[in-house]
Amino acid sequence: MERGAQTTQHGHHSPTLYIVGYVLSLVLTAISFVLALTHAMSVGPMMWILMILAGLQILVQLFFFMHVTEGDGPPYHSVTLLIGLIFTFAICLMSIWIMTFHYQSY
Amino acid sequence: MALAEKHVTSGGSARASSIEYRDPHQAVRILGFWLFLSTDMLLFACLFATYLVVRTHTDGGPTPHEIFDVPGFTIETFLLLTSSFTGGLATLAMRNGHKKQLMVWLIVTILLGLGFVGLEIQEFMADVAEGATMQRSAFLSAFFTLVGTHGSHVSLGIGWMFITLLQVARRGITEVTARKVFIVNLYWHFLDVVWVFIFTVVYLSGVVM
């Protein structure tokens, strides 16, 4: 019965969303590629922009290809995904942060 | 209740939900696979963290700038982005109930994946020929471990997708095979996301810095 409510969300099965997603992913990649190879700006700000572009790629894949908004019942998968992403960035950023102290002792 | 009955009587045209979610036993497996993806992400998080910390530790050996081949990793990226798209089209064909289209798109996705892995093996062999082996420096150890782990994920995905293809060929689109097609494509899109980060954090940053 709960499933009846899902109908309106994905009644259409046309390739439009996939094509939009593909074009978006190519455009995002092209932008970061051109920025990096033309050395358009200084390294610091560029890395931030490249990371934001990569983050947008996650959203493109999740919404256009992986149907993250679908599924029956509560969105447990989105919650675990969010926690996974938080842990991922925490592990990376904290590793960089703590190892910068290590560098200074050399 | 009336709504649910309407779906039963009107059959496929007005679907209650996509075929892979219709049976709760299959839907829960999809949830389980999302949980796996979240933990697999943590594996990559650790490898990325290691790479980020030691990427400047080249020990006088090859630097990222020296060994990264711009046309090579650009084509690899293009192949993988395209394969993610064709994988999506396979899911679409599955939902529309087109068995033949589904099989064609799975085959195209597998071929693009093989192209990607082939290029990556070529790249690794070229690196090693230049003396950039895994043992040479901390940077290279982290590089080969991170990119190699992704590459072996893709290789596994190719085999898995091929097995799924065989099952679709034999059994057609059922609730079980539909769920399998959906899950293998989730895996594939996930690997595409990981590659986008390898492309950004490893290759592009390596060329920039």
C-alpha cells in the first residue's frame, strides 16, 4: 500500500534523465580538466574548485544514475550513505591535518 | 488499498514501483547493497588519506608530474564516464522490459570497462618500465595501491556484470534478475564516482602541483 505513493515519482521510463546526467558529468569533467591543464589560477583556490566539481559529480551519479531517491520505506540507504561520506571526508581531512604537524618536525 | 488494487489490475502500465523493488525480499537486498557501498567507500577513504599524506614523499624518484600521462588518463576517464551512462541505459531498458536492449547495453558497458582496465594496465606497465615501481617510494606505493584497488574493483565488476548478463539471457527479466541488474549497476556507478575522485585528487592535482 505504501508503494502506491511511489508511482508518481518514477512513472516515466525515458532516457532523458540519463542523457542529462551523462552530459552533466562530461561537462563537469571538462571544466576541471581545462582548469587544471591551463593552470588558470593559483593552486590553492583551484584545488577547492576541483573538489567542488568532483562533489557535484557524486550528486549527478546519485540522482541521475543511481536513483538514490527511490526505494520502498524509509531512506535508510541515504542515511548510511551520508554517514559514509562524512566518515570519508573526516578520515581524509583529519589525516592531512594531523600529518602537517609531522612535516614540521622534519 | 484501492490504489494498490488498481495497480494489480492495470498490470505493467501503471506500476506500483519498479520491478526490482516489487518483491520485498529483493528490495531488502538493494538496501543491503547500499550498506556495502557505504563501507566500501571507507576502504577508499583510507587509501585516499594515505595517498594524500605521502604523495610528496617521492624519495628522489619519479614525481607525479613526471609519470602521469595526460591523454592516457583523459581517455580512461571518458571511457568510465561513458560506461556509467550505458550502465544506466541498461537499467532503463530493464525497467521498460526490453530484454534485448538490456543485454546490448550490458555488453557495451562490459566492453567499455575492458577498455578502461586495458588502458590502466598499459599505463602501469609504462610506469614500471620507467622505473616507477611500487617499491620505489611512498608516493608510488600509495599510488599503485589506490589506483590498483579501484582497477581490481572494476575488473571484478566486469566479471560480475558478465555473469548477470548470462542470467538475463537464460531467465529473462524477472524480479530476481532485475534486482541483480540494478545492483551491479549501482556498483558500477559507485566505481565511476571513485574514479572521478582519483582523476581529481591523484591525476589532475599531480599535474597541477
